[in-house]
Amino acid sequence: MQIKRNPHEHDCQAASRVGVCVGITQLWVCDKVLDWLKEDPNLRIKELTRRLKAEYKVTVPYRRMYKGKNLAMDKLFGHWDKSFENLFRLKAQIEESSPGSSFVIDHHTINNKIRFRRLFFALKPCVDGFLRACRPYLAVDSTFLNGRFRGQLCIACAVDGHNWMYPVAVGVIDSEDCDNWLWFMSRLRDVIGFPDGLCFHTDCGQAVMSGVSEVFPGVEHRECMYHLVLRSCTCRVWQGTGIPCKYAIAYITSIPGARLEDFVSDYYSVHNFKLAYQGSIPCIPDKSMWPTSNHGFFMHPPLLRATAGGRRKNRMKGTFEGGSSQKDRRHQCPICYQKGHHWETCKNGKPEDIAAMIAER
């Protein structure tokens, strides 16, 4: 016998509940949202709550939903506080898969606990490709991290013969101060040395500029993309790119037997482009297959720092990306639509519009 439908009314708690279901635990939430988070780890609690209500006809309190989601994320990706301990296993795996790569983990002791401080990482194929075939030009900058432990992600990036970005080294620091940039630039010097004609491009931050000048004294340092080569033209396009400008082309083509290819930097040649990508970056297996590390201590996470205001979720855009700092942020009057005053003091609006606004308020 199989019962498909019960026609009789019943008054148990499951049938008569209204609104929030108090019998649901965070373990139940974890079990139900696990597959959804596996497909998209960026799902927000509001969306997960909506899906649970649509699927199971229950409304889960926010706090219980928050704890259940955290349990699911821990099952999928590991616990936050234990994640930094895996850095040494990742270091061992990188050194095994790509011998000669640099992976430096710096830590310090706070209240008798060894905590993560900063990280430097450079793959040998990227370093070799930069030294062999790319222009001796490095752009150095950082951007904020908006995860739980925040900090700054640093990068030293070159350009290949196709003017594509060519990453050389990355790092993680807690803030953009002189000590951190000095440490990052020192590790960078350990892997690239002092290439001839090296030029750095940074922003105007005093900390990063100090790091470049102290670790790489005497190198060309610019706040714009400009690199010196042994060519000459008053428009400076040839000097900055290594490719003859329209004025140089007009002169070169007037010389009998001259070939334009002979006046273009070798960094743009097909040979150098292939040479830059000659090395192969190996695939890294799943962390369950990483080698064990016997470093003799437990790596605790960095201490969380309180910051003023809300946490920034989007990076600050540059001027050419529509993020100019000169944007007019003044208040706009809803009556005359001009900026710089409120409707109570508006002198350009119609009296009837101001009277209507007063009546509405």
C-alpha cells in the first residue's frame, strides 16, 4: 500500500507554523546550501534565504543563516584560521613543481603566537622570460584585499613584445608602508638582480618610491610609462615605445635601402615573444595532494585591524577609467536641479514648486 495524499486535516507544529521556523538548525542550513555554494561561493545570505524559502517553504533567521553558510564554506574551503598553515604546504608544492621559483613567507610573534605577516611569490618561468625577452621595465603597484583579513596585494609587472601585461612577482602585505615596500623590493631584487637599463614605473606614493630608490639605487624611476632607448625624436614616442613614430618613419623611408624593421626594438620581434613564453608554468594539484611541511610551529592568521568607515568593496578607478577625483559631489536641488544648495534656500525655483515641496514635507 502506498499513501500519496492525506485528505484529513491536522494541526501539528509543522503545518501550523507561520513566519520564521524555529526548529531549523545551522547544521540543517549547512547541509542544504552546500551544493549551491559549491556552484557559486559568492552567493549572499539574502539569496540563500530566498532559495530555502522557495524550496522548503521555511523562513530562516539571518543569524542562523549566517552560521550555516559559514559552516558550509568551512567544509568546502577549510577554516579561515587554519588556512595560513597551508602556506608552507603550498610553498613545498611550488618548489617541487617549479624548481627555482621563489616563495618567501614572513611571520612575526605576537603574544606568544606566530602569525602571518607578508608573502612574496615569483615563478621561475616568469622571471626567466622577463630577463631573456622583455623590456627591462617593471610597473609596481598594489591594490586592496577585501577578504576577512584584508591587506594589500602587490605586483611587479612587465610588458611583452605584444604590449601585454607580463607578471613577474606578486606579494601580500598588511599595509603600504615603507617597511613593507622595502621588504617586497628586496625580495624582487633577489630574483631579478640588476638588469641593464632597468626602469621602474610606480605611482607617487612615498613608501613605494622610497623602496625603489633604496633597493635599486641609480635605476630609472618614472611616474609615467617612459623608458629610455638609444633613439632620438622630439615627440619622444620612439623613446617611450621602441617603435618609430610617424616623424621617424617619414625620415627612415627617405633613406635608400633602409628597412623599418632595423629601427624597431628587438623586444618586439617574434623571436623574443616566443622566448618570453618558452618556459612552462606547471599545473598545481589539489591541496589534498600537496606535500606535508614540518616547519615546527603553527601559523596563526594575522590580527584583524579595525578600520574607519565601511569596508570598501570596489577598487578606486583611475582618471582614464571614469574615476576622477575631481567629480562634483555637491548636493543637487530637486527644484531647480542646480548644485550647491538645498531646496529650502533655492532662489531659482518657482514659488509654487517651493510651496508644493513645503506642503509635501
